Amino acid sequence: MNGAGSGDPAGRDGVPAGGKLLLIPAILAGFLWFFPVSLNAQQSDALGGADRSALNAREEFRLGVQAYNRYAFNEGILSFERALAFRPGEGLILDWLGRAYFRSGLEDTALRQWQAAAAAYGPSSGDGLLVMGRIETIRNRRSLFPAMDEDIRYVEAGRYPGTSDDIVLYRQPTSILALEDGSAWVVAYGSNELVRIDVNGMIRQRRRGPLNGFDRPYDLVRGLDGRLYLSEFRGGRVSILSADGEWLAYIGSKGLGEGQLIGPQNMAIDEEGYLYVVDYGNRRISKFDPDGEFILSFGDRRSGFQGLLSPTGIAAGGERIFIADGVSRRIFIFDRNGSYGGVLVEEGLSGPESLRFLSERQLLLADTNRLLLIDIDSALVRELGVLGNSRVRIVGAELDRNGNILAANFQAGEVAVMTPINEMAAGLFVQIDRVVSDNFPEVTVEVQVQNRRRRPVVGLNAGNFLLSEEGRAVSEQNFIGGAYQTESSDVVLLMERSPETASRGADLAAAIRDILAGGSRVVSLVSAGEQPQREGLAGASAAVFAAAARGNPASYTARWRFDRGLRLAATDLLPGSKKRAVVFVGVGTLGELAFDQYSLSELAAYLTNNGIRFYAVTVGEEPPAEELRYLCDQTGGQVLPLYRPQGITPVLERLGSASSGSYTLRYRSQLPTDFGRAYLSVEAEVYLLERSGRDKIGYFPPLE
């Protein structure tokens, strides 16, 4: 970007005080003109105020970009606003100002800035289209982790084929088990193995069992302790496997007696860890404890029930067991003791097979060539999607960690990847969260990848990313890793300092001890008084934290501020782990000044837009405030009563395995820096099967 500019009257930048321009090298032009073409139109007045404005705008813009990249979003907003005062209507400044407002939780204000930026860029320009896509996504998404949108239809987005040219990769898939890293175990009935397939369709691991191998494996489920259970149809048994698929032991044997199996197929695990096995040949369900001890069997003919004719799918949820029957084409209900409870679905099914819970009230059913969604309260059945080719028999299906449905097509010998139709059209939502150029020319880029419903996309690797500068692929691009791969997590403790909590010091201390046992690194403890205070304490002992939890008696006040305390607590998490949470400890009700400075929606946006979960630990008898539940729902957290059967610890232990769509890449820049004063742009493109997304941002290298 070339252009001439003026220095100031003091004679800086090679321009004498008299105003005569002595030097206009390309390096000076880069110093003065950092914005797109719109600024070059104002270069005609070599000594006028327009060029002084360009210098001032550029310096404020540089400060704003640097503040943004060190998480000082409010400071960045002030700098960008000052830059706009010198260059009103400049698209690049408006774009960055929108980013800073967005990360600060002020989404409505961010949208207004982005609308103005799109108009300044031009709606048909590349930058304008990027901004318009961002606006559309932010407006349309509603919640962070929807289990299943009941109005969405799924279409085939890709396949994990069982063959490649003449090479057989695996044969006749029957079941899918999704993993936290986005990959999935596929049970290959025809080739007697388990294969782990990543999000790009690449086989990463194989398991073939003990020395004698698996004998027609059929279904795979995960126990509460992480162990896996694999049914072997021809072997008449269930194999217990480690979490990584290593064979450990057998459950059952072939036969007609109690605890014996003939043709075991699908399985389910209930909330207490008991295993339910569809004993297809004996037309019954067998129940085992987690270690394989036989408990009971049910499903035979008895008063009020005709008996199972051809049991196929099974799912366990709450106190109920749901069983699909392929011959009667119904779904029956039993309790966990095997007592018959009636019919859930009586008609409309063609060949029901596997059942999986998607949420507390929704079942996913594989029905020949269809995927059906069943509401267990209303018994309503809705078609989610259809596989349309001629060779179709969907035997198993499961929702993966990226919101796709993986369908095991036994007949075609492949796994179909089914994606919401609106996401196929919209693609991926890609955001460059941060650029670190302290060691320039080495540049580090942090990229956030989500689908259009704000669900993190996990499991990506180096082959999914392409970085470019000024339209050219960067040099020495390296994939550092994804946050989903790490178990580390950060927590900030937010303590309510109201009169109601003043007498609950023992409960507060107990809550802190339980939270600390969750394994996350505690960054700080924040007291939410009238003026929230950061207590620090990182690395302190449990006893020190417990004492701090009780707080100073003088800090308790009816004018305690939840909003300010939460804002301070969340800010402390920004530089740390990408898996992070604020854990609020209080009686469950919020004071009159709870949202005096920051609204509930602004706080929720600040948390979600920075990848922070919110948990509320309640120590009082009152039901938790709806505002607390809202923050938990929006961020993927949970309300946790202090005294609950499972305790707080198990929930927070899972924070380390939570999904995160944050990725880090590094490359070596080839761009000229103008001694650190040039604004350098970088673009990230992400590809996954048939979908893609991109974002463009920029940075300033260090001043030389």
C-alpha cells in the first residue's frame, strides 16, 4: 500500500520543520499508510491535517491491536475509538473495534461496528463478506451446547469408506462410540476388529482383542469408570476392554443358562454402571454388574407382555430401559428390575436397530435407512435424516463431539457422516483469537473453530489448516496442537460476600476443599463484596484457601456485587488454559445490585465469547436463582448443590476433558516490517470434509 504523507512541525520522520518533504521512500509510505485503499484517496494534501490524522490514527490503532492481543479488551476499545476519531468510517478500525466489543461481551455494540465495517469495506469485497458472515453467525446462534435442534434435518456430509481402491480398511461396521477428541471407535463386524477413525476419516488405531481375537464384534459402550464393553455376536460373550481398547476379561459364555448368551448384540449402561446386554438368540435382556457378575434377565413372555420376538436396540435412562424389537417394530419400556412398563412407539417403524440417548428426553434410533429422533415423554417420532443410496442398512448411529451423526452402514461397508443441513451451507465459524509476534519473524496464531451453533470443533490436525499472509501461504507452518488434547484446566473461585453467607464459613470452606480436589489449577480467589477483591493465592495450600473462603468479616455487605466480581474473576482466566471456568460459591440467591453495572446477557456473552464455563455451588436452602442457571446453561456449566450424593469433585474433574475448539499454529513471516511499524495481515482457512471457514486479522511486529 503506497502513499505519501507529511511529518510533523517538529521535524520528525525525515521531514524538516519548514514542511518541505525531503524523503518519500517506500518504507515511509508503509509507515504512514497502513489502512486499505480508502486512506490512499486522502494522500493528495501532503502537509495537511488529513495526513496528521493518518499518523495519529495509525498509532492509536497499533496500541489497540497490541492491547487486544494481550487480552486488554477495554483498553483496546479506547484506542480504536480514538483512532476512529482521526479516521471516521475506516473499515479496518471498525472491524477491530467490533472484535474488542465482542470479546468484552457487548455483542449488540459489536454487531453495530461490524455492520459499519461491512459497509465501509463494501458488501461484495472479500473483507466485507467475512464480516457479514460473522454478523449472521452471531445473530443466529442461541445456546452453547444444544443436544439436538428439533427443527434441523441432517444430510450426508462425507463418508469414512471401508475400502480404498483395492485395499480393505475395515468391513461391515455395526456400531460407533464417539470419543472426546472428535474421533470414534468403529466396530467392524466383518473384519473382527475395532478401528479408531479421526475427523478426517483416517484410521489411527486398531484393536483385535486377545490372542484368539474378537469373534464377530457387534456393539461397544463405555462404563462409568471409562472401561469399554464389547459384545461378540458369534462368541456369545462380552469383552471388557481398557479405555484405550486393550482386552482385559470376558463376561458370560455361550449358552441358554443364566448369565449365558447367544448372539449378544446391542448394549446399554445405566446411571449406576450396570450393563444391559441384548441376548438376541435367547430373546431376552441380561443385566450384569460392572465387573460382569450376572444380576437378572428379562423380556420373556409374562402377564401383560407378549415377550420379545427380536430384540435389537437398547438404551438406559433414568429408571427406564427402552428396547427396540425388529419383528414387532415397536419400542418397549421396562424398569431397571425388568418389570414391563408399556410401549413407547407402536407404529411407523420399518426395521429398528440401535438406540442411543442424545439428551435426558431424546433417543436416536437407527431404522433401516433412516435416523429417527424420539421424545421419550411425548412418544413423538421425527425423521432426522435419510441415507439415499441403494445399499443401506444403518445398524448403529451416534452423535459425535462435533455435532455430526455417525451412521454405521453395514450394507455398504462404510460410516456416513451426517451433518445439519444449515451447517453444510454455512460452513465452519473460524475466529483468529490472538496473534503473538514477540519473537518476530516467528509468529504464533491462536485459532478458534466452531460450528454455526457455537459447538467447538475438535479433532483437527495440521492438514485442516492453511495460514497465509497477504494472500500467500506462510513459510514453515507448524501445528502446535489443539486445546482438546490437554487435560489441564484453570479455575477462579468467586465467593459471595453477602450477609447470608457470613454465617456459613464452614460450608464455604467445605466447598473450596471439594473444588480443589477436582484437579484444576486454581488461578485466584475473588471476593465479591461491594468492591470485589482479588485474593490471589495461586499455589497455596488447601488450608490457606479454606481460610480465605471464610473471608474477612468486614467484607460481607448487603451491597455485594455479583456482576463486578464475576467480571474480575473471568478476566483472571484469559491468559491461561483454554479449558477454564469460574466457580461461584454462594447461597443461591443474588442481591439487588447483582447486575447494576453489567447485565446478565453481557456477562453471559463475556464468558462464552472467551470460552469460560460457569459453575454455581450453592450452600443455602433456597433454590438457585434463575440467573445462575442461565449462566450455567449458556456456558456449558452446571449448578452444583454442595451436599449432593456425587459431590462437586467428579463434575469439576470432567472440566479437563471438556471440548475446546482452540488451536495453536506457528510460522515464519516473510513480510517487511517497516522497523515494526507495518500492519501485517494474516488469514486462517480451515477445511473439514465438505465444510470450510476462514478469518482474517492482523498484527504489529515489535518495534525495532
